[in-house]
Amino acid sequence: MRYLTFALGKGRLAKTTLEMFEKIGITCEEMKDKDSRKLIFVNEELKLKFFLAKGPDVPTYVEYGAADIGIVGKDTILEEGRKMHEVLDLGFGKCKMCVCGPAEAKELLQHHELIRVATKYPNIAKDYFYNKKHQTVEIVKLNGSIELAPIVGLSEVIVDIVETGTTLKENGLTVLEEVCPLSARMVVNQVSMKMENERITKIINDLKGIL
Amino acid sequence: MENRLLHTPEGVRDIYNSECERKQVLQDRLFSVLKQYGYQAIETPTFEYFDVFSREVGTTASKELFKFFDREGNTLVMRPDFTPSIARSAAKYYHDEDMPIRFGYMGNTYINHHSLQGRLKETTQLGAELIGDDSVSADAEIVAMMIRCLKTAGLKEFQVSIGHIDFFKGLIEEAKLEEEVELELRELISNKNHFGVEELLAEHNIPEDVKTCLEKMPELFGSIDVLKEAKKIVCNEKSKASIERLEAIYEALKVYGVEDYITFDLGMVSKYKYYTGVIFKAYTYGVGEALITGGRYNSLLKHFGKDSAAIGCVLLVNQLMAALSRQKIGIPTEKNTVLLVCDGDNETEAVKHAEELRSKGEKVAVLRRNEKSLEECKEYADRNGFAKILHLDKNGCTEM
């Protein structure tokens, strides 16, 4: 039997995923050791391999078949636009992609004005403004603390993930428009889906059973 | 600092030494399979007018084409694939031929992928097109021939997945969806995004039985049993006919004895509009993408003015090389070139001797060793893949 390789998005995503996997009998003891410097964790019995990767890299590993299965947020899937099968909504990590800004910026979204949009997700932002709203905008790519941009005048609005809205509120910003709902997804390489159909389908069905 | 004289541009590379040898051997073997099936070699230009690869016929987005202008200002395109070119030539040179024509081709294609994706922009494709035959046997012949190609290359574990676009088209006609929704649905189904399909369909008013079928599509892949299952749930004539066609193809493939490699995938709804019937892809371990893609495109030739059925397929040679090396399957190359070493003063004799050997069919390279020692010559021969060394001196020719 060949190894099935899982790429998990680092952080909370991976932790919750492993808890879910444990419920369907997929365990990885090696991964629980917090001090381990290992990059790849193996379950020899079930012939499974796991590794942690930065979120946006998970679709890359899966597209090229370096990992058969990936667990990653819908935001990353949309942003990266890779060719792969998106087979399951895991139902956790729920949040929303939103256009946010000071309340008075709402006006700027009404008349197809050229405005500046700061975001960590240029592709999602572009698709939303160009193809859904038909508004030409200038996109500024930032790598974190996106909320800063409208406060210091770098952009009029931002496109970012909103979970509770606390950060926004504390900084005088609000949700102006919702782009799309997000959650954690399971993605599968297109070749693996065919070549390892039975094993992967079983995992999908087991996970569906506990959702 | 980057040295432009030494580096190749991003996305293209040199292939040399034993890799080149292996690639050529593989290509020859693959192409001889096409010849065995009676496919005639054809060469089309590396670049053509933009319109040949435009949106209606092309498989590659315009922004990913390498474009340039001729002296009259026409836009020219480096071919991203061969099929439109072959369709163009068939329409031009075989306009009145009403019996089947078979073409086989091999060459490089050019796609301007995004940077930093680890993808080559110049890749080698080998393919075949069977024009003017709309039969089940034609479908089976192409699939069986591709299986023989993969076997000839040395692959053992691979799978050819077959689908039919009419299964989906029939359902869409029944559901009466707008084009925009249809496109979204295609994307979701081909991504096997079951819950996405459910969500999208819930927003639209579709007959319940059609909805069940469409929702099931991402899961309709696997062995021949899938066809039976699909037959049970589908009602419209078009979709039913497509399943019957697939069953007939399966029977025809049994004649070739290749049914073990076949699986079915009704959810394979290619984004390209030009496919009109059967669609297939071949997969193996070690590469994340299909090795072979193909299908029937009965309306493409009409675009070039010849109304004719056609089926074709393409094998990605670079992907196949990668799969072979990852599966540790060697490509048997002949190592039989002779290195004829002479000392410098007897070069005339060496050349004469080499010519004699060559006329007997041997492969010979002559090396004047000058001040290099015989030991160094031996190392040189090892480095460069020579099979044996002959040393020519006053006493005649001796093998080292």
C-alpha cells in the first residue's frame, strides 16, 4: 500500500482537524509531541503521512500531488485558484470575507468610483469588485494588520476575514458588504482521487458521518 | 548577479546528455505506436494566427499565450497545443475527403504560465487525431492506442478515466439553467465539490429528479458499475444515450483487452466547450496531473469550414518522463558509442578507421588525446556515456 499524504494548514486548523481525524480512527501520535522538530509525521499502521504547511502553500502541495489531501480554509482556496477537488466542508473555522471600512465609506461602494482597497487577498478582492460589483478599484496588497490601512489613509476600504468583528469595532470600522462565507475545507489532488479512490472516499464518508 | 549569457529564461530549459537520450528514445517508441495504428505524421507551424487559438476553439486563456506581431501587424501565437492546427490543416487539405483520416504528431508547445509555479512554459506533446469517424470503434481505438503508449513507455499502474459530456448536457437541458449558472455548475462538478453543487442547486428551481442527478454527479466515478447506477437515476434521452455510448465503448475496449485500465467518471465535465462526446484522461502515480487528455470534438472542424467528426488526444511527454522517474522505471537506452582515441600524429589513420567502422553501422567518435593520459581519456569516456574505448597506436587498434 502506498502512503496517503496529508497537508494541514498550520495552527488552529490543524489542531481541530486532528481532533476530527481522531474521531474516525485516524491518529498520529508523533504529532502530539510538541517538542518534536520533525517535519513529517507518519502513521505506519495506516500508511499515512502528515505535514504542516503555511495555509497558502497547502493548495500548492495538493495541486502538484506532493500531498494527496489538504485541509485548508476556503479563503485560501479562492485566493490561490489551484486545480484540485474540493470535496468536503468540514464545518469549522466559520467566518466571512467582508469589505470593511469606516461607516462613511459605504457611500464609496455605491457609484463605481475608483477607490483603493487594501487586502491580504488580492485575487478575491479583484474578483469581487471587478466581476460582481463591476467597480474598478486599485488593490493594495498587505501582509497583515489590514485594519490599519483605512485608519492611516492608505486605502478607503479593506477586504478581509471577519470572525467576531471585535478588532474592527475597536478601531472604528464596520462591515460594509459581505463577500462570501468561509470555513475549513478538505481538498484532494485530482490524480489521487482516481488512483486512491477507495481509501479517500472512505475518509470522506467517515468524516461526513461525524459532521 | 544574473549572467544572461548562461541562463535560460524562466520556464524553458536545456535537456542534455542521458536525459536527452532517454527522452528521444521514449518519443521514438511512443511515436512508433501511433504508426502501428496507421497514424500519419504531420507537422504544423510553431506559430499561427491568433484566431486559430482564439476563445471559441482554444484550450488556453488568451493571457497565457505567447503572442507577437508579424510585419503587417497581425497577431501571431506560439501554439499552446496542436489540435486547432491539425483541425485547420485537415479542413484545408482534406476538405473533400469523406473517409477517416489519421494524424499523429509530436512537438513542443508553449504556454506562458504564471511565474514561480514550477511549471515549464515549453513542453513536448505527442498526440493523435482521428478525423471523419464518429463511431464507437473510433473512440475505442484512440483510448486503446493511448493505453498501448503508456504500456510501451513501461508504466504498469495507471488508469484511464472516461466520461461523456452529453450526460451533463442532457441534465442541463432538462434543468433549463442559464449559461452563467451552468458554467459555475461545471466548475463545481469537475472539482467534485458535492456540497457546492447542492448549495448552488438549492438557489434554483429545478425538477427534483434532475436535481438529484446533478447532485450525484460529483460522486459518479469508479468502475463500470457507475454506469449502471447512473442509468437508474437519469431520465432524459440525451444522458441515457451517453451512458449507452460509454457501455458500447467499454465492450469495444474489451476486444483490445485493456478493460482493466478503464474507469468511468461522469463528473468529468471539461471546461473546454469544444468537446462534444466522450472525454478521457489517464492518470498514474507520481505526478499530480493527468498524463493524457482527450475527447471527441465534432464541432471544431466546422469552425475551419469542414463539417466532420473528430476525436483526438494528447500525451504530455514531460509528465510521462517525470512519472517514470518517480516510479523508478528506466527507459532502456542503447549505450554503444565507441570512442576512438588516437595519439595525435596518427589522426589520418584514425579517421580512416572510424569511417570504416561507421560504414559497418557502428557509432564512433574520434578523440585526439594530445598530452592527456589514457587514464584521463577513460574518465572522459565514462563521463560522456561511451560504451567502449579503442586506442589506436603504432601497433594497431586495441580495446581498453
